[in-house]
Amino acid sequence: MIDESKLEALKQKQNPHLRGDQSKARPEQPNRQSVRNQMSSMSEEQIRSQLSALSEKELRKIQAVLEEMLPEQYVKELNLEDELLQQYRKTKRLMDDALDDDDVPSNQKAQVANSVVSTLAQLVKLQEDLKLQEALKLMENTLIEVIKTLPQATKDEFFEEYEMQAKKVGLA
């Protein structure tokens, strides 16, 4: 006959995380300092190596937890191009998963496909807007360089006229 108390003591000795019966199993929470020590001793390459063994879905979970833990980010700090690209990748993966799953109804597959198309359209618009901004910046810089070469009287006349026109359209 097995002595239950000895069996329990043996279990606890083999797995100190267990308290009482197995239904109350609870892993010990690592303390902050031990986590810091462990992380500080690892190089970025070692962290990357360990994370490379995880699936993309697992990495996204980790990313979500990290984003939740990090300080709040403001719109002006966001890289909208990167955020939109990440959204496109997530939506594309969701579409791929939905299309591969025979249990997903056709209307839901169509909704996901429409989301991919919509996100792609937003990416295209963003790229066009960025190209336009770059072109306007080049035009502005060119105009400034040309104005620098003009005689002072012509510059003064130009800026006087420019200020009047800018007020008319609400720029000044």
C-alpha cells in the first residue's frame, strides 16, 4: 500500500511548483530581478534565435503583450505606413486561413477578401500621397533656390504678391 503523504511529498520534491493536489498546480511567477538578469545576459542575436523557433502567430501574441505593456503611443509617433503594412499582412494571413478552411462560410471568405482589397487600396493611396508630398517638397526647394538668385527688388515684389495670394486662399 502506498503512503499518500509520502507520494505527495515526492511529487512536490520533483515539481516544487505544485502545492497540494495537482488541480491547484500553479507555476511560480518569476521575480522582476531574475527576468532582468536573464534578459540582460542575452544578446539580441540570442533573443532573435530563441524567438525564431516560434510561429508567426505566437510572435504576434508576444507582440500584442509587449505593445500592451509599453507606454501609450500617440498618432504623431506612429509610422502609419508600417502600421498599414502590418494590417495588410494580418488580413492577408486571415484570408489565407479562411480560404484553406472548408468550414468557413463563403460569405465570410468574401468579407475577408474584401478587407484585403480595401487595405491594399489604402496602401496604394498612402504611397501616392507620399510621392505627391515628395514632389511638392522638391518643387518648393527648387523655387527657393530660384528666388535666391533674383535681385532683392524682385524678391520683395514676389513675396508681397505671394502674401496677398496666400491670404486669399487661407494660407496666411
